Amino acid sequence: DAVVAYLPSPLDLPPISGKSKTGELEKRSPGNDGPLAALAFKVVTDRHTGKLIYTRVYSGVLEAGTHVFNSTTGKKQRVGRILRMHANKREAVDRLNTGEIGAVIGLSNTITGDTICSIDEPIILEAIEFPAPVLSIAVKPVKRQDRDKLTEALAKLSEEDPTFTVETNEETGDTVLSGMGELHLEILVDRIKREFFVEVDVNEPQVAYRETINS
């Protein structure tokens, strides 16, 4: 009740700024009558429904079953279903109005920070900046046959979390995971085991030493 009584309505907020297709600064005023401008701010991989794109609508209306334009990647996509999330409960809705937040199914080529907008009036909103990872570990599957499952799991997790990166050290052969700290990486390793059913061994990344010949 306090939120409703004291915080401003999304319609009372100032216009949001972005770049047009020509690179010029453009502003979009909040309201359902304007062209669509929405930001994908979170990606979650769901075992049952697939990829959920959490989206906040800044202008216009995002409707299920319509085609939208990802101005960040330059790809046209179709909105499948739209869900309003209530903790672990989901409510299917037909549309998201200006100021609303929902999870969209069907935007397979969208990642965190992408702009979803009208095809006829594209705009690129300010992207989210993420800090660089600070800690790394090396992982490998306990069973050889789980190698492909591990690769798939890491691809999905890195797609969800831009602060989590995966790379293969060609010299040592290690699969190196980098994140924001020990707890961050522990949670990701736990998710690999719990959600993707892949048992992994965790070690410190190896360092490839080189020798040189002096004259």
C-alpha cells in the first residue's frame, strides 16, 4: 500500500533516452500510446519452459504473439507467451503495459541488456554495464560421457549471468570458470550438479610455464 501511495507511477517518470538507428539521441515518453521500447534485464533458463527473458517496458505495449525487433542484435523475433511472476507462481498475461515487468518466452536470441522495440521505430536503450570477473576455477566432468552435458550447462549459465565467463585454456586443456567471488562460483557449480545433473571436479586453474634458452 505504501508503494502505491507514495512512489510515482511509471507514467510520471521522465522520458527515457536511447539512440536511434542513425545514432542520434532520442527520447521516449512513458505511455501505452507510444512505440514499444523495453529492456531485457535478466535471463533465466527454466527446465520446463526454456528461456525466460525478464523485461521492463519503458514505452508502448508488449503483446504476446506479436513480432518485435531486437535493436541490439538487429534481429526480428516473435513474442511467444508472457508471464507475470509472483515468486514461484506464474500468471499468464496477454500484454505488458508501460512500466510493467514480466517474463517473456520466445525471445531465443535475446540476452541481458538487449533492447526490444518496435520494428518500425527502432531504438537502442542504454545497456547494462557489468564488472569483470575476479576469481577463476577449473572444472571437469567426473564421467567422460558428461562432457557434452557440461558444455551445454555452462553455455546456459553464462547466457544467464554476464558476470560469469567460461573459456578453455588451450595450453593446459582446463575449462576455466570465472566469476565475482568464491560464493558466486560455488553456487554455479552447485547448479551444474543440481539442475543439469552433471558431477564435476573443481580445482585451481593450472599455469603453463615456459622455458627459454639464453645465449
